[in-house]
Amino acid sequence: MRFLPLLFITLFLNFSSALWADDKSDIKEIMKHSIHDVTTLIQDKTITKEVKHQEIEKIITPLFDFALMARLSLGKKQWKKISPQERKAFVTLFSQRIRQSYMSKLDLYTDEVVVIDDPVVVKNRIHLPTHLMRKSEKRDILYKFYKSKRKGWLIYDVDIIGVSIVQTYRSQFAGILKENSFETLMEKLKISDD
């Protein structure tokens, strides 16, 4: 009888490993296609910058959970203090800021090659290491995914050369909120959007 629980645990672990393997390969394929589509758009000289940005946004927006990124960047303590209306307004401004930042970085793209490594399971998350290669230069980018109940795997943070976007914003926002009100933070987000 001792054999049955051991068999069940072994089968469960094997089944879980198979599920993670499927999720990892799905994430890698989705990112591979998305990165290819984005770089193809960037290199297309026949369309305007504005049209490129619109098309790129259509590709990247479904990959990210901007609402979660906003909440994590503001921090749990501050998030609890603000009203539902303030949360919604903050998520909107934060999402715009992230998108603009992403687009401005893409405008600097020249002839770099993106190399996608194998995804890694970290607790109940999946990390996808990628590298931006240009001649002898290599820049590491780590996409961090979590599984949303409704939308599947979404990016909730990105480490660029070892620095987390969420942690960087959290530090900036905490510095502003230490001396100022939430309204001041919102004003600063609006100013940086212009």
C-alpha cells in the first residue's frame, strides 16, 4: 500500500513537469513570433513611425499585464491607500508611460539580433532570458511571466541588464511619495507623458 502514494506523487510530478514544458514552449514560441513581427515592422521603410508604433502596440499589448505592473510598481501599502478611481487613473497613466518608454527604445533599434534562450521555471512563474546582440555587444533582457486565470501567461516585469523595471519604478515612486502626495505623483506621470 505504501507504493500507491509514491506512484501517485511520481505521476503527479511527471504530469506537472509535462505541463510546465508545454507552457515554456508556448511562451517561447509566442515571444519568438512577437519579436519577429516587431523587428519586421521596425525595419519596414515603407510605413511611417506613427503607423509602426500603432502596429507594434497591437503586438505587445496582449503580452503584458500593465495593471499588475502598475500595482507592483506603486507598492502594496500605497495601493491600499488609494481609491478605485485613483487606481484606474494610475494604471492608465502608468501603462501609457511603459508603452512610450518601450517605443522610444525601439526607435533606437538598428541591426541587433534577438536571441531567445530556453525559458526557466522559477517557483510558479516562468522567466524567458533573451539577449540583444550587436557585433561584440550583448545585452541581457529577462521577461518574467505569471499565469493569469483569464488571459494565460502574461509579462509582469522585465529585467534589462539585470535591473527590474518594476523595482526601478517602485523606488522612484516611493521617493516621490515620501515628500509629496499621490496627486503630485500623478501630475509627474502626466508631465512625463507629454
